[in-house]
Amino acid sequence: MTPEDEALFRKAADSLPPAAALELHLTSDPRSSRLEQFCNRLCALMPALRVAREQRQGPGPPALVLPAGLRFLGVPTGAEAAPFSELLTGRTPAAPPEILARIAAMALPAALDVFVLPRCTYCPTAVRRLAPLAAASPLIRLCVIDGALFPELADRDRIQSVPTAVLDGRFRWSGAISLEEVAALLVTRDPADIGPVSLELMLKEGSAQRVAEMMCERNAVFPALLELMRHAQWPVRLGAMVAIEALSGLSPALGREALERLWGGFEAEPEPVQGDILFLSGEVGGAWLRPAIRRAIRQARSAEIKEAAAEALEKVGGGGGPP
């Protein structure tokens, strides 16, 4: 934190609302220490600020979480210090009425990422322009990502310049980001285009049945659902499994398609994912899966997968046959 950053935060301390709070989500990622050091210094500059630290499981990126759910993946210094302090003190203006009216019609959650760099003079404008969206609707999860501190995320979304906003990993705007265009797409996008982060938000809210219904309405298995079945964290995979079970109940044909696509890459999956595919196969699969499950028994690398495959084979009616 530069002396200029410190002076800015020290001045902003006088504008902190009562019980101002900031969440610090720590993970096993070594960059967690960078965010923690920032928070320690921020508390020294803003004594009234409360920072709630939460240790999360897994190697995911650490984050600073502001009110209204806006997240910072990075250390907001340099050009990002000013918009961060404004958000922290509630000085960011609301979205225009016409944007608020449009956002009110949203039916699907949205994950909106904006990539920035601390030295970028245009990035604060993008953050200020998009931040009101997160405050306008609980369905919008806005995440400001420092592309220098988290280059793997910038590579994932093929970021070539900043600022760049990415919606659901599929739609993007760079440079002078149009709030009107973003708001229009938030409302009109096809549910089949929903990204894995947005779909994960729906499943966490207990909307697996609604996800299954949307797939039936469009007669399609959403690619994002299959991505979540391969997620590193088991609770995320569990949500996807519940959705596929619901889908199989509503449309056996779509449920079978989802399983077939999962089995298409079964051998390359890590064992936890293989175990979940086998469990799901036993719950909603049928006799058509017997050859694949028997092959899994023969090729199993561990006793756990062999046992899970045997159980799945028993459930689909093939327990008595040769492996």
C-alpha cells in the first residue's frame, strides 16, 4: 500500500457507515496472505472497520467481500483504491432508473467478472459503472479480479486487455463498457447459455428442480451442469447430481443424455468424480449402462472405485453377470 493509498483510506475512514464490515475469505492459496496483510493495514487506517475472517476449504482464490456481495479478488491499491474505498463507504451512486427497471425483470442469477490492473487508469470507471448492478439485484454476483495477481483466471477467460467484463464466462465487453448492453443481456440471455458459476448459485439456493425444468423446456442438457459435475469441490458436484436426478425424473431421455456425456470422459476423470458418476448411474441409470460399468470394474485403480462400480451394477440390474 503506497502512502497515497494510505492517505485515501485514512480520509475515507470518516465516511464509514455504522457497523461497516468487510469479509475476508481465506483459502489454502498462498495469495491469501497478501489479502490478509492488506486487511490488517486497512484496519489500522480505518479503526471503525470490522473485518470478518473466514477460512474456507480448498485451493480456490481468496477474496474480499463487500456489502451487497461484491467481491474483490486482489489487493485494491493504486487505481483500484479509490473505487474500493467508495464501495466500502457506500458512496457509489445507484444505477439509473431505466437500468433498475430492466434488472428487476431478471429471472436467472448472473456471474459478472471485471478484470482490472492496479495501474490501469480506465479500470476504476468500469468498476464504478458496474458496481451498482450488484447492489440492484441479489441475483448478480459481481467480482473484480486483479489480472496480475490472478493470471490463471485472466488466462481462463482469455483476457487480452483491461478493463474487460465477462458474463458467465461467455459474453464479454472491453474498454468503455456499456451498462445498457450488460443489463439487456442479463435479462434476455438464453438459460442454455448460463455459465457454471451462475448455475452453481442456483443450485446452492436449492433450485435444482427449476434447473431441471429449464432443461426440459429447451430439450437440452446445459453444458454448465456437466462442468459442475467435474468440479473439484464435492458440495458443488452434489448440487449437480441432484439436478440430474430431477432431470431424469422429468425427462428420462435427457437424463440418459447427461449420463452418456459424463461417461464419455469417465476414464480421464479423477476418482472422486468417477465415484459420483457411478453413484448417479446407480440411482438413475438403466441396463444400457451395464457394459460401461463392467468396464469400470475391470479398469478401476482403487478398491473404492471397484466397490462403487459393483454397487452401481447391482442397482441397474447387472450384479449377477461377469465383470
